[in-house]
Amino acid sequence: MTTKDYIESGVLELYVYGTLSDKDQAQVAKDVAKDPELQAEVSAIESSLLKLSKATSAGVNPSVKREVLQNINQKVAQTKPKVKIITSNYSYFGWAAAILLLGGILWLLKLNQDLQEELQMVSTQKEVQETEMLVKSQKMQNLEDLLEKMSRPGTRKLILPGNQINAPNSAVAAFYDDESNELILDISRLPEAPEGMVYQAWSLTFEPLTPNSIGVLEEANSPEEQLFRLQNIPESEGFGITLEPAGGSQSPNLEQLYALGTI
């Protein structure tokens, strides 16, 4: 077999892919070692396979893929079609096996890319779920703490009736512990605060009437955040809740009084 026949038979491709028998693989290795032209052809096949693998990977410049295709087309164009009697079984099956192997490589690369994308999506979904579970767990713990505080013997339950003008059908439940200076407010029965407005809680002493701000209820628009735990409450005789501009006010707007009650 001449060097040209050797190259056209497809044996060198099978040799590079490692699909020959051990005996044939060793024989081809000996032949290649003796023939510089065969060595150059083996190097070209290895280079084309490497470029093809890179060209099918995600994120590679499309120009690389075009270069590989151009090299393949040029090689096909340089091979003149002719009719001849095939004398080697390699001629029948060599190129077919090479094509099947390349197809398998392309399929595996695509499968690997799809699996990587699926794993990334599953990982992202898992992180989102874990974050949601952590937030829910924290909310549940906060609620349990509030309920435990509200049920203590030293905590007094107060009702702050709704103002007859602004909220006649509303009321606020208050749980006050003057020993720990803590106040828990349940504003779930107040109307939803308009956009740009917030509810603000006030500690009151009378004669003369002296209001002190004890907290802006900034999450009042959230249905899940209607319980507020306020600390460092000064000595008080009553509590009131007004509607104020976002961020709160220095003094209460009595025209926007929504709830008021005495201890």
C-alpha cells in the first residue's frame, strides 16, 4: 500500500481515534514512524479533531467553527473522485467508523453542555428555595417570640379604639409590659396606609398632653407584617397611632389620628 493509499483508506483516522485492534494500532504506529508524510497527516488529523472539539463547545468564537468547516471542504475539494477497486476492508468501514465516532463526540459534547445548564438551573432553584425557607423560618421564629411575649403574666392587653372620623370600624390591639418597657401592636384591623404614608405610634402622657414617638410602622402595607414589637417605651398613660408622611413626623398630626387608648 502506497503512502497515498494509506492516507485515503481512513486507517490513520481510526489510529488517531484509537479504535483499531492492538495489533493494527501497533502496526500503524510503526508505519507512521517510518514515513514523514504519514506523520504529517497524523498531526493534521489530531489538529482537526482538537479544533472540532473546541468549535462545538459553548462560548467559542464562531470564526473557529468556520475555519474547521473550510479546512474540511478544502480537503474534500482536493480529493478527486475516481472509480477504483477497493482491496482493503478499511476502505469500506474506515471513514464510516470515523464519521460515527465524530458524531458520538459531538453528541457527548452537546449532552454535557445540556447537563451543565440543567445542573445550574437546579442549583439556582435550590438556592432560591433555601432562601425562601430561611425567611419563612425567621418570620415564624419572630412570631413565636411575639406570641410568647404577649402571653406573659406581666403583659397587659389594651384595646386602642379607632378614631370615629378616620377609622370608626377599626381598633388596634396593644400588649404592654411596663417592666421591660416593651409594646406589641397589632394593626391588622387598620385601613391600608396610602402610598407615601405610614402609621406612626406615640406614647402619651396627659395634663399636659405630651406625645413621644415610639416607632414608625413602616411595613404596615404588607399583609404579613402587621405585628410590631417596640422597645424602650417611656413611662406612658396611653398610646396613639397617626397617619404620617413616609419617614415619620416630629409631632403627631391629630387630624390623621387613627387609634387612641389609655392604660
